[in-house]
Amino acid sequence: MEATLGRQRSFDTEQAIEQAMLLFWERGYEAASMADLSAAMGLNPPSIYAAFGNKQALFERCAAHYAQSVAAYAPRALDEEATAAQALHRYVLEAIEAFSAKERPKGCLLVSGATNCGKGSLGAQDLLAGYRLASEAMIADRIRQGVEEGDMPASTEPDLLAKYVAVLIQGLAAQARDGATAGDLHSVAELALGGALTHPVNNC
């Protein structure tokens, strides 16, 4: 619980963020109205503004919560595996599990949470683009480490292969949102990764 203006808030901040995150994930930034958010969070609009700021600020909290909870598999996968190829394989397969989990909206908030938005939503679009670029940079760093440690060919282009993986991830997220099963996504991922990790992308 958190105190404000000398009073104790009578709601669970993390639970409220969780419910707002699920709504943004399901409907997208622009389609999720304050009335929708109020209903999902169980709070009236003045309480939402007092606790979290405006809609943009709330969305920023939700995106951070998503990155730290649902998408926490990403840094773990890249850090814990012995080789870059194993890390990328695990990264993609765990992404599929997150994108197709039965108890949550399908796809990825960081991919589809602010698509097809108007000029008033550019802040949300830029925010999510920043998360995606940071993920791509993290993948590139892991590939670069693999090249340095000798488990990836010296001819590998880390930035190019990272972009390939990022494109694959975003495509899998879109397919999951459109109803593709986890099995379908696994088959696509194995096909895509088989070639890329056996013959890493390079400029030769």
C-alpha cells in the first residue's frame, strides 16, 4: 500500500498495474479508454490520475511491468545458456510460450500495444519502439559474445543476425495474436532458426 495526501491508499498498486497492463495488451493503447481502464482497475478516473498520472504515464508503468514480468524470460535466456545459439533458441521458444499463454492476451504488448495509433499516441509508439530496439541490442550483444568466445563463426554479423531474430519474434507475436497455435509457432521457429543458426547471417 502507498500513502498519499496523508491518507492510505485502499488498493493494491501492483494489482492495478497488472489489470491495466492486460487491458492495454488486449486492446492497444489508443483503444483502451479511461472508462475501460477505470473498470479494469476498479478505480475511478480521479484515483487513477492521482496514483499514476495521465494515460501515457500509466502506459509507461504497464510497459515496464510487462518487461519485468512477462518478458523476464528474455535476459534470462540470453544470460544462462552456454552458447549464443542455445541462448537464441531458448529466447525464441520462451517468447512463443509467453505469446500463446492461455491465461493472458495473445501476442506481445511491446509489439502490438501501440500500432495504428494517431499523432496523439506517438509517445506510446516511441516508448515501445525503444523497448524493441533495446531487445535487439541485447540479442546482438549475446551474438557478439558468441563470436568472441568461438561458438559462432567469425563471419557472423551480430547486428544483422539480431535483426533477423527480432523480425522473427515480432512475426511470431503477430501470428499468435491472429490465432496461430503454440505448435504452429514452434514449427515456424524451428524452420527459421535451423537455417540461421546453422549458417549464421553474414554479408558474404
